[in-house]
Amino acid sequence: MNKKLRMKNKSSMNHNKDWNLAEVSSTKWEFVNLSEQEEDLVYRMHKLIGNRWDLIAGRIPGRKPEEIERFWLMRHSEAFSNLRTQTKS
């Protein structure tokens, strides 16, 4: 790619920074309730393929990759440990 074309692409990218992006707070997430079988499948699949949420969700009918990732993060993140204990009480 020549220098003029790169400069043009760079300047057009700077003009597109006016996107309407809303900040998402993960502390406002609600827990994802999975059945015992779904949880078991998530744990086994994660052990095999890691954080490939789209592949894991593809094995569970009606679940989206975002839901599976949120479930995993909320179960395994220290940031949500106090929220987990509050909901158990």
C-alpha cells in the first residue's frame, strides 16, 4: 500500500471515532442460570478447548457465547466473589 493511501485510510479512521458506544459495567450482570448438565458440559468443553465460547455455546441449544462467557467469568473471577456470596445467603 502506498504512503498516500495509508494516510487517507488513517485520516478516515480518525473521523469514524464518533461511534455511540455505551460503557458496559460487568458488575450489573445478572447470574446466568445453567442446568447441572449444561454446567458439566461447559466445564468439560472448557477443559478441552479453552475459552472458545462460541464453540461451547454451539453445543448447548438456546445459549449464546456471551451467556457462557458471563457464566464462566462470574463463577471464576475474584471480582464477583462477594456478589456470589451475597446471592447464596
